[in-house]
Amino acid sequence: MNKAAWLLKRLTLLAFMLHLLPAQAASAAEIPLAVFAAHPDFTEVRLSPTGDYVAAILREDERSQLVVLRTATLEASLRLQLQVNQHVDDIWWASPRRLVISGALQTDGWSAPRRTGELFAVDVDGKNQIYLSGERDGQIDHAFGWMIDPIADDDHNVLMLLERYGARDRGEAMSAHKLNIDTGSRVRVATAPIKGQATFAADSSGRVLNVEVLDALGEHHLYARQDEQAAWVELSMPPNTRVGIERILPDGSVLYAETSTREPIKSCIVRRAAGTLQGGEVLGCSHGKPTVLYSFDRREPIALRLYDSERPRLMHLDSKHPDHLLLQALERDLAPDAVLYLVYTSDGSKAIIKVISDRDPGRYYLFDRAKNQVRYLFSQRDEIDPAVMSPRQILKLPAAAQSDAAFLTLPASGANKPPLVVKLRGVYGASASWTWDADSQALASRGYAVLDIDNYDGAARRTSAQVVQPDPAIGLAAALIENLKWLRTQDQIDGDRICIHGDSYGAYIALTAAVQEPALFRCIVSEAGIVDIDAWRKDTYLSETAYGRSLIGLYMSGIGSAMSSPLSAIGKLKAPLLLIHGRLDSIVPYGQAKQLMKALERESVSYEKYIESNEAHGFYLQAHRTKRYEQLLAFFDRHIGRRSTGP
């Protein structure tokens, strides 16, 4: 029985149950590594506007399946199985019985699916399928489509972003269209005033009144207009601040998301009158971008989810709102030590509630407001038992930026002073958080402590007094070393058994730290690692897009071709190294791995390698992800674990 069939059978058995009746819990060490390496059972879970159906994506290595379940019985009304190498990327409810889905494709050079810009519409029973945008067998124009807004009160039209293939080369700007999901016809309703990556925002009636544009130089611009016939007016952003649109509210006011671009890094949600960035009410701020929770009728913000280098917490905005006590009760009963997310029906009578925590990858519930009833639906990872997972502690680091996020996962077995793996994240869509993390839990299940760090904000870039260098990685590495020396004194880990594991730019920092303080680390892992900034800038496909150049500028400012690379001091390494890379990687091309191997061989530094020919940036296929865990654990076991014999 394949994964999808097994899950659907499982769902039928779980109907009308509030909670699973758990079997005898196994220890975390007994969980196969393939379970940690597996794709989530469900992704992109969406509740229909009337609450009669719930749609979700079941993803496997070579294809995915769109499943629509009746919420009353959890029986499937639709199982849309795609062809090999074709995937559903995202789903939206456009009406109570009709969905829009976006497509993704596994193509040459990419093992993970890539969004194609194709949009489709289909009924809940699989009928009336229609192709809306993209390019397939000459059916429609050559264009990339993406949903802007399903338009809550319109069952026949949605707003979509449209970018014709090659438009940027021709100097064309992106546009927004009203798209009929029954016929496929469309009418253009807005065009961005300048070319670049555009993000449109519409009010509750579907009028496109704001657009944010990232231009070719990586600069952000925000425009507004009074109605769809008026001209765009650029809004002047406050100094050292990036402003985006969170949502246009039904009363016409706007929630702006404002993020400072200098120390201290802070993100705020501000409510203002439309078309102005002056004055207004600051609803709340945090180190990470706040998330807004709305009332059940979706008209008013009633709480913010804040991130302050700790577990996300809810800050309630209006204690007089009738949904205030209800939200508090749901949080108390379902997520006392977790985080909840809600998706409402159009009338606010029902909601899908997702609960996640450091030990739980995610559970879904259906809340019926009229009956005041909560019903368990399913888990995002059915084979993960939260009871045997390891808690993630929030650490306040003493060096450099005290606001940096750092999380320590200790083995649930309670082993005294376990060996430590330091995990440094990359900067392309990756960040450390308090919630469940597959890598940390897999290593903790085998007896390792994991220090997960996300320290790429401006404060962390300052160099220490002892090491004054222009490369930000020098200061980040120096701060990391100070923090590890401090952690060794806290009596939680074995300070003589530490390995460091960096991904992408995190590998660059890891190597920089290892050549600064070689005796501190017993082993090093460079995964999809950058080792030569100048060569990487020339070869990475990120440099070809405005968004990519913006990422480079935002996270790696100050790094130029004149900066030193850890390769120049690679001979200082005392610890063995494991190199992991995909040959198809276009974000950090395989040439970076070849440069590292050449330098290691030149300096006679011991290393091992795990190279996958059919993988890109971040392994996708479950067999390869499982083998990656096997390689990592064997490497750690030899140098700091059960089979290690000392430094």
C-alpha cells in the first residue's frame, strides 16, 4: 500500500475522534532515520469557505496528490493523483466547491519540484478541470501566474499576478488580472509602475490598491492609489526601514509590516490610514516578523504572534472583542506549551486549527463555533510521537548579539553531558526556530545535543575587539567561539566533544570558526557550503535575479572580492571534515565543493565526502535524505560519539 492510500485509510479510522489513542510509546532511538527524513504526510491544509471540505497536499518523492476530504466524515471526495515528476505546489479555495492549484515540476537539474507558474481550477469532485496560466502543449500564453487574492465574496473570479516569460528582459512590469475560474478569461486590473518583482495587495472587495516592487538593484518601492482608475503614487519609506503591506482591512485602513534595516533589527505591525506611511497605531513589534491573528469574521486584528528569540507568544490586542476570550480558551486548551494557527470559514463559523511545538511537528483540529466543539483531524507526521521527542531550550547567548536565536536540544534519554553538534544555518529561506526540527530531533534521538543558531542580523556582524576584520564572517565566527566557550561552563554538554555543521553560508562561518580556533572542534561538516565568496557571486544563479541580489545584499553586505576566504587558512584545521553537496546545486554550485576538496588535499587535511549526482541545494529524495542522516551519524559517532577514541 502506497503512502497516500495508507493515509486515506488511516484518516477514515480517525473520523470523529478528539484525540488519537496512542500505542505504547517507543523510545526516540527506536524511530528509524527514514521517518525523520520523510516528507510531511500533509502540507498546505486548507478549509473551504463554508467548512464542508478540507483540502491538503500529500507529497511523495516523484509526485504529489491533491486530496479533498469531507469534514463531516473525513471521506475523500477527490484524490487527484498527478503524473510522475509533477506536483501540487499550493492550493486556494476560490468558492465553496472549487479550488485553484499551482503546479510544480521536477526537471533536469533539480530533484526538488520547482514552481512552474501554472494555475489550474478544479471542482471538489474532480470535474470541470481548466488550465488557467502557464505553457503546456500550446494551450495558453507563455506566462507565470500566481494567486494574489481569492476574493472572498466572489465565487467566480480570483486575482492573479501574471508575468510573461522573458518580460524582465524586455523591460515589462508585472501585472495583476481578474481571472474567471470557470472560463479562464481574464482582465488586467493593475500594472506595477516599474519593472521588478511585484507584490500586489487588494482590499476586501478585490480592488488592487497597493504594490511593492523589488527592482533590479535590490531596492524596495511601495506604491498606493485611491481606486483602480487612479495613478500610482510612491510612498516615501522612513529612513533605514523596509515597509510592506500586511493587509488592507475592510474599513479601508492598512496594516503595514515595517522592518528596520539597521541595529537593532525589529519588525512591527502598524495600522494607518490608506496611502500614508505617517502616524498610525503601532500594534506590536518583535525581533522576528510578527504574525497577525484576525477575528473569526476576518475583519479585525485581535492578536499578534511575536518572536523575541524565544518561543513564539500571543499578544492580545483587544480584550473587548467578542473573539478575545474564545482565542484565549483555544490557546489554553489546545496549545498551552505550543503555538496555534487558525484558518477560518468565510462566515467565521468554523476554523482549522494547527498546533505545533518543539516536540510536535503539527496536529490539525476542526473547531465548530456553533457547537463549541473541537475535533481532531490528523497529524502532519503520523509516525512522530511528541511524547518521545526532545525539548528545545532557548539560550541567551552572552557574546555579540544577545537577540540572536539559539536553541539547545538535549537527548530525551537524559544522558549526562552529551556530545554537542553546532548547527549553523544558511540564509536562503532557512532560519532557526523553537518549533520541531527534523535534524535536531534525529541527532538527539541518537544521543547528541544540538545547538541550533540563526545569527545573521546586523548585531551579530560586529567584529570582536580581538579580531578586527572587514569580513562579517570573521566577527560571526569570533562571537560563536565566545559563545561555545561560555556554553562549556554551563555543565549541560561535554565541552571536549564538539563538532560544527554549517549549511550554505553557515558552512562559510563554520570553516572560519574552525580555522580561528582549531582545537575547539573535533569534526567539521560543510553541507552545500560556500567557501569562496568571489567565485560564488559569479556562479550562483541568485546573482541573476533582483530577489537574489537583494538576499545577497541583505544578509551578506560588506563581503566583497577582496575579502579573505577560510580556504586561505585551511591548513590550520586539526579536525577531520565531512563534505556534503549535490552536483545539481545552482544556489551554491558544486564548484565550491571542488575548491574545498582541492584545498584540503593540498594541505593534507583529512576529509570524507558524500556527493549526490541527482540532488540540488538541500536534498529532496527520501532515500538520499536518509543516507545523509546515516553519513552524518557515522561521522559524528567516530569523532565525538559512541565510537570516538578521543581527540
